[in-house]
Amino acid sequence: MRFLVLLVALLGAACTPAPRESDRAWVAGRTWVVTGASSGIGRGVAERAGSLGANVVLTARRAEALEDVARTIRASGGEALVVPLDVGNPDYAETLATAAERRFGRVDVWLNIAGIIPIGRFEEVPTEEHRRTIEVNLGGVMLGTHAALRRFRAQGFGTLLNMASVEGRIPLAYHASYAATKAGIIGLDGALREELRLNGLADRVRIVTILPWAVDTPIWANAGNRTGREARGPLPDDARDVADAIVWAALHQPSGEFPVGPKAAGAVLGSQIAPGLANRIAADMMQRIQIEGAPPAPPTSGNLFAPSPAPPTVDGGMRERWRRDNSAP
């Protein structure tokens, strides 16, 4: 186990792809729709695309946080439209797409990034939290995908990026409904890519499935948590690095799955070579990090049903807290 942790840490030191200034020509003036844009990876993607001159349509539940993202984008040379919505609502996607078209004329890139997570033994997490996770993580992605693809087919081009996870390939213990939604996104995207191929659109409409490793974002502070311990992710990656890689993928990655960074790529490879072993190793790691190693914390529904008061930042501060209390795994 110690060898595995060391190997993963060394792989994580390698760089992930990032957009360059030369990519501005492919971004400036084009319209990017970003869900979950108030914090975490979504905010990082929105700000990076805006810095390259994109028109960025921002949605999440916290209007004030979205306005702050919009100010950052405008200050860096992009344009921004704030449309506060809950992606768990059935009409959100059409409302968002219509607002984007009215302001900017069309949608070029659509990124379904919004997500929530409940943590705990499956039977100890309330069923309404499992249902809400499915509504947001999978239902919200399906609605956004439906709205985006209808427009991409009509205009003959477009790029769709859906946020899955390495957990869609290696489901983690204590993350059951979250892992289920991420596996669902992988299946959804795989089926849709074949539909595009059969309809002669595979060269003009791309669907990229994003598979990050755990990322240091506010999702952990916002998690629904029934473990009795502080929510933690295993060896999380830097949120800005992951956001930059996703922007790069929107510009350069062919249709298909995109593991973000060496840790994610190694995990996906492991799931293909020895899936049973990979699942056991991942479960043992979560037992040690989440159940045995994290400090006590009270039960909470986090931000599953209402926006969290946690700061709407890109970085979650988890790695810094570990360094400060010398409790990093």
C-alpha cells in the first residue's frame, strides 16, 4: 500500500496539459456554457476560458458568487452572462440555452460540471440524499446534454464536455450514489458518440467525457457526510491544474474519455488490467483516509439541498489543511 501511495504521488507531480496563449484564436468570441460555475472546477474553467476571450454563460445556485466570477472574466477580457439556476430542476437546461442564444447568438462549447456528493455507508445515507445526487449529477448532465446536442445538430458543430470521474471506473467505498452517477455519465456519453457516428456527425460534434482523480475543491467542505469524520479525497489534485486541462481538452481532445493527469490515467489503466484488485486497493485507501484517518465531524447534508456558506473558491484548501496539521496520508 505504501508503495502504491508513493507511486501515485510521484505520478501526480507530472504536469497536465494546459491552454496556451496561442489558443486564444480558437476561444475568443465563442460562447462557452459552464454549469457549476460558482466554485471549484467549474469556476476555474469559466475564469480560464474568459481569460482567453470567451463569452462565458455561468450557472449555479449562488447568484452573488456567479457575479464575482463574471467580474473576474470581464476584467480579464472576456464577456460573461450570469443565469442563476439549479441543475436539478427539469427546465434549467432550456432556460440556460435560450439565455445564451439571446445574448450571444449560439453555443459553441457546453460543459456540464455541476456536481454534489454524499459520503457514508450506503444504508446510512438518507434516501433523499441519494435521489438528489442522481437528479443533479446524472439528471442535470442529461438535461444539459439534451439541450446542447439539439443545438449542435442544428448548427452542424459543437463541443460537449461532461464531468464524469475516475470513480465511474473504480467506484469508491462510501461514495456509492456518486460513483453510480459517474458511471452513468460514461455510459451516456459512449452511447451518444455512437449515435453521432451513425448519423455522420462524429467529425463535427465532439463529446469528451472528463475523468478526473480526486480534486482539491470546495466539494469536500460542501459534501453530505454521514461518516462521523471530516470529508476527504485521496491525494487530491490541484483544482486550477484540472480546470486548465479541461479547457485544453475542449480545444484539442478528440471525442472520447479524457483522464485528467497521470493519477487518473494510471487509475483508469488499472481498472482495465485488474479491475478487482484496483477496486480493493481504492476501497482500502478510502477506509484509511476517510474512516480511520480523518478528524471527527458532525453529520450534515452539506449543499445537497441548499447552497453552502463555504467560500465559493476554486481551491478547497484540503491539501493546505493536511500540511498544517501533518495529517496527510
